Amino acid sequence: MPEWLVEEGVGEIRALLIDGDEVLAAKCRWPGELQSGQSLQAKLVTKKGTRGTARTAEGREVLVDKLPRDASEGAQIDLTVTRAAMTERGRYKLPAARPASVARPAEDVFAKGKRVHRFSSGTWEEVWHAASSGEIAFDGGSLLFAVTPAMTLVDIDGKLDPRSLALASVAPLAQAIRQFDLGGSIGIDFPTLDAKADRKAVDEALEEALDGWPHERTAMNGFGFVQIVARLEGPSLLHRFATSRTGMAARMALRRAEMVEGAGVTLLTVHPALKAKLKPEWLGEVERRTGRPLRIETDPALAIEAASAQIVGHE
């Protein structure tokens, strides 16, 4: 039976939905962010109709909708966060919330999931590398993902005939949507299918593959385009790589430093751009968890994502 597992990393909390050896879905959170489902109290500072902005005691601003008509500026209101903050190209979107009395309850897999010391070898890495590259290969073709301010776009390319390529892409597409924790608007550019029967076959395959995942979807149009809309609770793995690749790589580097075993000193070699992202408190936490000193070296020839860790002799 599928089960959510939670790994509390340094600078990041990760969750995987596991069924046997298969990863069905993945999520990650960064501490300090307001998260979907989180309860808070804030002061309503602006109001226009049923929308407004509120500010917490710590000074964080939150967009609010579904405000009651009698809500007045200056009032303290109980809120439930519906979407974490989103960083997009050229803009920053404040976290969104609704009054606690009208907000839909959200399942918090990070609270309900089973805590584990470490995921099974390769499970998180496989999802992470796929999201980092933005490409997934399947037999006969590939999925190419691109994050834009309007939507996440998926291009399907390959050497099969259009109908076969479209049908072959459905299963890996449905898997990637869940593993990348995609939400909001998703546009899928399938090969153009002239025959209505072929388009209907793809629509039916999508319906089956996405069964159980809450969303709305258009039928494929004559140009092979399908739009999916799902609840957006925060940045997907693709969004995090698009807006903070060094942040994602820094957290993975620390994970690698934590995973190596042996006595001595942990030597973590990173691209110079990552060194500034490694907060002193994160480095101290790695040393506390491993019981070893941690030494950082830089190598400009390394890719951002290619940090390596090893045990060396005592200092």
C-alpha cells in the first residue's frame, strides 16, 4: 500500500509517496516558508471587496481572499495558508490565504508521513535529477518541461508516429506530474493528431493515468494541445530549480555530505557559487549529525549540481 515517507534534511524537508520500490509522488519544503494548510493570525491591512492583504506579527505579508463583507481593515483575523509564496521570472508572488472559517482543509503529508532517517538509496536522487534536467526519456521519445510565469509547459518529442508517440508519453507524463509536485496550469503539447478517434484515445488514456489526482482538463484540440488545471499549493520541484537552482544544489550537497560514512573529516567539494549558499548553521548541523568535522573546498570545473563528498584523514 502506498505510504508517505518524510526525510528531515538540512535546510529542506522531503517527502516521497512510496509503493514498494516505486516513487509515486514527491514534495519538498524549505523551513521558514509559510506552507499550505498552515494556520496563522494576521492583521488585515488592506481590503477591496472580498480580497485584501494581511500582515503577521513578524511582518510577513499575505494575500487574502474570501473575506467576509464585515471584515474591516485593522482587524485581527485567523487565516489558513492556501498557497506558499512563489518566485517567478521577474516577480515575487506573496503567499495566499483564506479566513480559517472558509478554507478547505489540506492534507499535510509532512505531518502525517512516516519519519525515516534516510530514503532508500537512489529514490530521492532519481526524482531530483529528473527535475534538475527538466527532461524525462521514455521508450520512443522524451518529455521536455519548461516553467513560465503563466504555466508549466510540457513538450513531447520522439521518433514514433504521432499517435503512438502521444499514447506512449501518457504514463511517464502522469508519473512526472506527481513526482514533480506540479500544480496550477499545465500545458501539454502532444503531437498533432488529425483524426478525432486518435485524439479521443489519448484523452481516455490521460483520464485513466491521472485517475485519483484532483484536476480539471480540456480535451485535446486539433493542434494536440491539452491544458490541465490543478490546485497550486506552492512551488513544484521544477519551479524551485527554475528560480533557485543553486539553493536546490546546495541542499543536495549537504545531503551528500551527511550520507557518506566513515571516520575522519567530511570533505565536501562544490562549485564556488554554492559555497555562499551554505549557511553556517547548516554546516554546523551536518557536523552534529555526522559527528565529524566538515571541510568545504571549491572547484570551478564542477557543475552546480555535481557536488561530491568523501571522508579524508583527520585534520
